[in-house]
Amino acid sequence: MIKERQLDEYIKEKQYRLVNSVLMWKDGRIILERYYNGFTKESRNVIRSVVKSILSIVAGICLDKGFINSLDEPVCRYLDDFNQGLHPYHRGITIRNLLTMTSGIYWVGGVHYHCPQLAALRKSTNWVEHIAETDMAHVPGTRFNYSEFDVILLTAVLERAVGGDIFSFINDNLYKPLHIKSGPWWRSRCGITYSCADAGEGNGGQKESTSNLTAREMLSLGQLFLQKGIFEDRQIVSGKYIKEATLASKCNHDYGYLWWLGNDFYGCRGFGGQNITVVPGHNQIFVIQATPTARGKEYDDIIQLLRES
């Protein structure tokens, strides 16, 4: 197994000055845990789009508890703006489409995390209405497109399903059972909780508050999936849902239900190097946290180094 000194030297050699935490778990215990830039095991790091994978877990919990009847329910049952006949494809968009990023709604992500479509959305007074008025680019379920709009709609659907703020539901049904502590997520002025990316200020909502987690809290999310939805002998989300969530969708073999997939692993990814990688066949979990910048960065080579040790 790689020694702590070897990892330190590798990070120094690669000039990975923004890496804050590296954690390796195997067979029920942490076998490597390193912190940099003044970080400790108590330090919290922004997780960015790891929130997407958390929302996937929440969708599974809602399905288990009966708040939603099926992933194939059309979103128009929850969001009336998609039931107005603005586009013939609207009534065909399902919850599963949102989870697999296949809604078909036009989306161009922009460059270096600066997205004109997201900027325009922030200025609107009704986010769901704004997205409903956006053109459709494809038939739902036929094309993968990594879209913030799909995640925002999923959040709106889940909030309508549970009848309230989705963060409160997450806190009660996921975070507390996993011993995760997080401040409340940012809410738009139209009442949609949103913590996947920089929400910004000056748009009439609360000041941005993202889900900043410790490396060990991120580890617990990986453990939950590796252990088929069980954490400390409690079933948090069904094993059936986890199995489905980590299977490739028909439109992207590298993506499940808001979880990234590899040849023998699955995991969560957040802009700037946030990473949870689960390797079921080796009973391993890896966590990386880093300070994101506008240019972004990934550190998959660190995980590869640990895997090969």
C-alpha cells in the first residue's frame, strides 16, 4: 500500500496545490487519510455537483416512501408549467429522464463554469416557468446532455412531492442518519432549493449556502451505496434503487441516475476535483476534496495511484 510520504511527494511533484483532502477506505476502515492547506478531518469543503448524486439518493428515498409512485411518472404531474401544451414533448418528460439527464430540453453548459443559460435563469422570477419556456432540442429519453436545468426540475419535482423544502427532507432522511452536518441549501426567490453550483447573489433569493461536507461525511455517502443502502444497520434507501442508479442508462454508458460510472466503479463528481469513487469489487472507497477555481481540475490520477498501490 502506498505510504503517506509517497502520496505527499506525488502531490508535491504534480503541483496539486489545491488538493485539500485525500481519503482511502477499504474493508471497513480508513487506511489512508491526508490533509493539506491547513485542512483537518473537521474541515468542510464545497462539494459542488456531488449534490446531484445526493439528489439521486433522495429520489430513491422518495420512491421507497411513496412520495413518488414511479420514476416513469411524467414531471407534468408535479409541475403545472409542463402541462400547458407549450411543447408537445413536455408531457413526455419523466422523473427518470431528469435522473439520467435526458429531458431533451435545450442546454449549453458554457465554458469554465460560466453559463449564460444559468445566468438568465437566475434573473427570472419563476425558474420552472423559465425552463418550460426553453425550447426542446430532442425527444425526451433519446439524448444525454449534462444539464443543470434537469437537476433544477428534479429538485422542484421532489419538493412538490414531499410538500416542502427538500433540504429539510434531506436533513431528516439522509444527513442525520449518516451523521452529516450541513447548513441549509440556497433557495431562489421563487422557492426552489439549489446547491449544485454557484447560485450567486442579487437575484432576490437568500445568500448562497452550499452543502460543505468533510471528507469523512463524503465517505459515508460512498459507504451507503457500497452497503446497498444500509448505514449502521439502518436501511436508508433500498438496495433495489441503488442497483438501478448504478446501471448505465441507454443514452450514456458512463452515467446512471446522477452517478458517474466506470468499468469497475461508480461515483460522484463535483467541479474542481470533488470526488467520491466506490470500487465494489475491491470493497474500496476513495475521497478527494479540493479548492475549485474557474478553470476547474480533476485528480483521477491520484485515485489511480492509490488503486495501483
